[in-house]
Amino acid sequence: MLEYLRIRNLALIEDMELEFSPGMNVLTGETGAGKSFILKALGFLLGDRLLPEMVRPGAERAQVEALFLLDGDECVFRREISVQTGRSRLYINDDLKSQETLREMRDRLITYTSQHAQQMLLRPSFQTKLIETAIAQSPLAVERDALRRALSENAAKGDALQKKYADLASKRELLEIQQEEIDKVSPEEGEEERLEELRAKIREAAQAAKLYEETLLLLRGEHGSGLLEMLVDFEKLLKKLCVHDSALGATADDVSKLCGQIKNLSGKLRPPRRDMDGTDINTIEERLFVLAQLKRKLRRNFPEILALRREIAENLSFLDVCTLELSQISKEEHRLAAKLKDVVEALIPLRRGVAQDFTQGLQRELCGLGFSPALAVIPEFVPHEIRPGIRDESVRFLWAPNPGQPPQPLDRVASGGELSRFLLALASMRPALSKGTYIFDEVDAGVGGLVLNELAKKLKALAAERQILLITHWPQLAVHADRHFQIVKEVRNHQTYTLCAQLNPNERLTELSRMAGGGAHGEALARSLQR
């Protein structure tokens, strides 16, 4: 529901605010007062194009702002256009948004039914939708929609398989070459790390063995002239000197003990035994070299090579079984399509019956809105192929508003006023046709007399369920307003302004009297309408 509208610097409008109510909101005024500018502003806010020339002279930009109530939440829309750049910007709840966002929301906000904006009604797709909505909950329609979704999902699955197959088939030779290279090496999970660890242990053991060997060589010497033999000779000399110098006895004893310790140490200098799996260092180096070559060739590290091997195996396996999967998908498509064909054929008589009932009801509504009792609204069923071998029907409305006229599509024979009343008839039959606010611009065009009373009843009944903005020149319609706005044009200081005022009861009587022709006769008619 549209709760509030503010227009600034648009054409003759300097600053205008309108607060709407639920139900029927009526805008009246003399021809040329500027009612169309209000609709133009609303259309601009909801995505229509606005030329920079429409900005009020002297202003930098025009701005339109509205407050809508959507699903219980308030939503503020603001759109402005700059004179300098000619570009417009849209804000929703003060966040900059794209026009695409607005297009998605527009149908929830406004159903615009001016004489120049009934393109929705003229589209055969919309006319078909009217009938489809009526049968949407039937078991056949539910099953049809489920089958179409299943076919779409099945086709998407098949397309994905075909695409993957084509992509992998073009790479099959490369995949097989890569697989051959990997299989020649046959790398194992964690093999590189194990070999590097084993190589490090072997190198460490070789280094230790070398140290033991050097130590023993120092102690024993190559030909018995090592440190140990020299100490033994030194001990013997000290003992001989003790004969001449008793003070050297203690020293000789110390040297003797040292010789014993070194002899004992030489017996212990043996490298520890280590389990190296009997693997030769050269064998390990050769294997690591082969693995390194594989990494360079494939330009991947070791974990990536192992992952590649699994991926290649999966892809080649997919290529081998894909034909079978595609065959199964094809069989499922044929099964679903055959079932869909049966359902569609069963649905056609149901749709035709609903369309006949609908158009007959529409004829009655239109006759009450001033069309000839001889009016004919005829559903035309247009066959079309929804899938190869499956033919369904869409619905297009043909009508002959006057006797003697052959039925023709709406867009060939209906005037703007006729289309407005046509949409009012549809809305009267189905108030839920649109969730947005209905805007009727001159729905009363070409209507007079008793038909106005019937038109007023339709609008009043619709306003009980949907908010309506109605532009009219007839007091018979305006008198039913829940809120009445008067649009006037005023000249001040050589500047023209379009102004809008919400009317109180006394002002409403004055405006209704003017619309009824003025004077005592107009006032009398206005008072009679208010009773």
C-alpha cells in the first residue's frame, strides 16, 4: 500500500506531499491542472524514464519519494534525476539500488491502469496467466508443473554430463599420457617423506661410523704407533725414572691408570647397530631422483601428483561409463515426456471449460460497465509445442464490443478507456489479480449516465480489498472517496505552480459541486450524491 508521496521540482510541481489512505483515494481537478504530473512522478519513481527537461526551471534536480507498506514493513523509495548529468539514482531505505531491483518489486507496488499503460492486459502471456491461475491448484496442473520441473532438472543433469564428457574427451590423450607417466613411477602415499627420512638416517650413521673410525685410529695408530702405545711406552719410562727420582712414583701410577682407562675405552668404541631395512643409499638416491623427475615433468608437488592420479582415474572411469548414464537420462526423459503428454492432453478440456466460464463472467461484468449487451468475449486457444511431440494450448482473449464486429484481439479494437474498464472488470472478478495499488486514470472515459453508477459500485467494491488511486472528472465516482485530493494550477509572481490539497467535508462539497456543473444545480446534485 502507498502511504505517502512527495514530489519536488518536477515540471510545475515545486514541493507536493500526499498522504493516502487505504481504500479509494480520488484526485480531481480541471483538465490541465497537473494530475498527469503526479502519475508521471510515480511512474518515474517506479522505473519510467524522465527527461532532464522535466526538472523545474532553476532546480538542480527533481526528486520523488514514497513510503510503501510491504508485508507489514515500511519501505522508503527515493529516486532523483540531475539536470546536469541527466542521470537518475534510486534509493531504497536510503541504500543505493539498481533499476533491476526496482523492476523485480514494481508489480508488488503499483498496478497502473492509465489509458497509455495497459500493455500488461494486451499481452497474450498475461491473458493465459489469468486462466492458468484459475486451474493452478487442480491435481492435473500440479502434476504437469511437477513433471515439467522434473524434465528440466533431468535435462540440466544431461547437459552437465554432456559438457563434462566433451571437456574430458578432448583431454583424454593428455590424461592417459599423464597416467602412464605416473604409473611408470608408481609413487606411494608418503613415499618421498619416508625415503628422505631413511636417507638422513643412513647419512647420520655413516657420519658416526667415520667418527668412531677416526677416534680408534688416533688411539691405536695405523701400525701400532697410536696414542695408546705411546702412553704405554711413556709409563715404562716413568717407572725407570722412579729408580732415580722417587717423587715421580705417584705420577707413574696416574699414567698407569690412564693407560688402563684408554685401553678400556678402545674396547667400547664400536658404532651402534641400526636397522636400515638393508637399503643401500644409492638405491634411495635413485628413487628420489625418479620422483623428482616426475614432479618436474608434471609441474606438481608430490601430494598434487597423488591427487592427480586419483582424478585421472575418476575422469577416465567417467568417460567409460558416461554413455550408460546418458542413456539412462534419455530413458528417463522419454518416460517423463510421455507422462507429461498424457497430463497436458487431459488438462486441455479443463482449461477450455474454465476459460469459457471466465469469459462469460467477464462479459457480464463488462455489460455492467457500459458495454453493449451483445458484447462477446471469446477465448481463443492457440496450440503450441512445449516439447517435441507435446502440444499444449495458450489462451488469447478475442472480443467484439459491438454487434456486427468479428472477434479480434484486444489490442486491435480496444480504446484506452475500454481497456481501463476491462481491467476493472478483471479486478472485480479477481481482486487478488495484483498485490499492488490500483491506479485508474480516466477509467470513466466515454462513460455516462447509469453506467457511471455501476462503475462506481465496482470501484467501491474493489476499494474494500485493494487501495485505489482514481483520477476522475465525474462526481458520481469522486463521492465514494475515502480521501479526496484536489489538484489546481496557480500563478504567483509570473511563475506557475501545480498544488495539491486534501479536502475536508465542506471543501469536498464545493469540489463535487464544481464537477457537477457548478451553481445551484451542481450543489444540489453534489448533495444528493453524498446522501
